Amino acid sequence: MAPGAAGPGIVRDGPRRAAVLGTPVGHSRSPDLHRAAYAALGLDGWTYDALETTAEELPSRVAAAGPEWAGFSVTMPGKIAALEFADERTARAELIGSANTLVRLPDGRWRADCTDVDGMTGALAEARVPADASSAVIVGAGGTALPTLAALSEWGVGKVTIVARSAARAAGAVDLAGRLGVECRVVGFEDGPPLREAVDRADVVVSTVPAGATAPIVSSLRGAERLVDVIYDPWPTPLASAIRDAGGVVVGGLTMLLNQAYSQVEQFTGLPAPRAAMAAALR
């Protein structure tokens, strides 16, 4: 069970509700995963919806949720708001500074967690990143780069190169790397020897940016041995196609989504996630 997950036996009788909050959320596959999980677990009457919610709207929406609400998944742009709203926070959510999960506790309060770390760990495993991996490249320095850093640190990776538009944009990621004890350097968002050399040394490249954003640097990235691309719509991304065509191992964002959802289901229900049923829902 995930860190901070509720223990067995807390499932309440009767219908329960959960939802993903964010904007836009019309494309989200989270409803497919959670509904499949609840059905496989025999949780009759449990529902899961996608609710358009801005960061500003999130506190009032969650505060108004009645006792039938078990939890919320949170996507952009509400992850910082979710962390700030919560009554309790897991250590990893506090470390990363954002939360993608709000869990209703038995006393009615809300706990924030960041299961994005679990999602990235599962994607690294799917990409067959070796246990003794030492170096990685992260493309982008935004919100998804932070749980990526945490997952890489847990994996044992000690050196990370962050590809960012500027040092200022990378400041938050560099700070987190320092707190994790990960050696970090920043290179520009442009083709050239610094990026190519980093990719040549890396055990894995993780792209955390929109599908078209890597266009200026595809030629430097195409030699990556392994790629985790957090995008799943549209798929494949141009970067994923380039690395796959060059013989590299490519894992997409659906793998990350699936693995972070396992932990959410366990925290919402108090039961082990039915992984086979959830994976089948994506197929």
C-alpha cells in the first residue's frame, strides 16, 4: 500500500463519491481507471467524475463536499492549492510542494499526498531503468519535474541534468535536487554538445513538457537509451517516435497515470488496488 495510505477496514458502507479536479479535464482517463477499480472491488454505488475546477475554485469545492466524498484526484492547475487546503500532508507532498491527491480521513479532515511519485517510479520500472542507474536528464522544470526528481532520487539516481529555458525557471527543481542530495546542473533548451553529452551519459531521459515543446532539441535527444514521456494525449509524441525509431525504449504517460492511480485507489478505499482490472481499462 502507498505511503500514507489508509489501512484496511476503513471503507464505509453505502454509496461513495470521488472525482478528478482540474481544467481542462475532459480528456482525463482517470475516470476509466477509478471506475474499473471500484467495479472490480465490488464497491457498488461508488462513482467517479471529472469536474472542471480552477485552482481558485478548488478550496470551496472540496470544503463543500459532503461526507459521501472519499477523495479527489487533482490535476493542473490545482496541485498547489490542494496542498495548501489540506489539514494534513504527507512528507513527500510537503517536500515536493504540491499534491495530486486529497483523501477524506475518518474524522472528516483532508490529507494531501503526491502519488505522482508512484506514477513516475512505475514508469521508470516499465522503461527497464537499471537498479544501479546513476544519471538522468529531465526535460522541463515545471510542476511534473519535481515528483520526477523525487522518484529518481528514490531509484538511486545521483546526478540529474535539467533542460530549462532559463536558470530562473529551473530554480525550484534545483532547490529540490539539493534537498534530495542529488547533484544537479541546468542546460539550455537548445541543441548542442552540453545536451548531447548529458543524454549520452543518462540512463533515462524524462520529458515533462508538452508534445511540441521538444521540437528544437529532438536531434540531441533522439539518442536516448530510454525515454519516459509524461504525455499521453496526443500519442506518440514526436520525441517518442524519434527515440523509438532510433531503437530506444519508450514509455508514455498512461503508464505514469496508471501507477499513480493505484495508490489513489488504495488511499480512497483502504483496499489493495485491482491492478489488472485498472490496466485493462486503459486498453
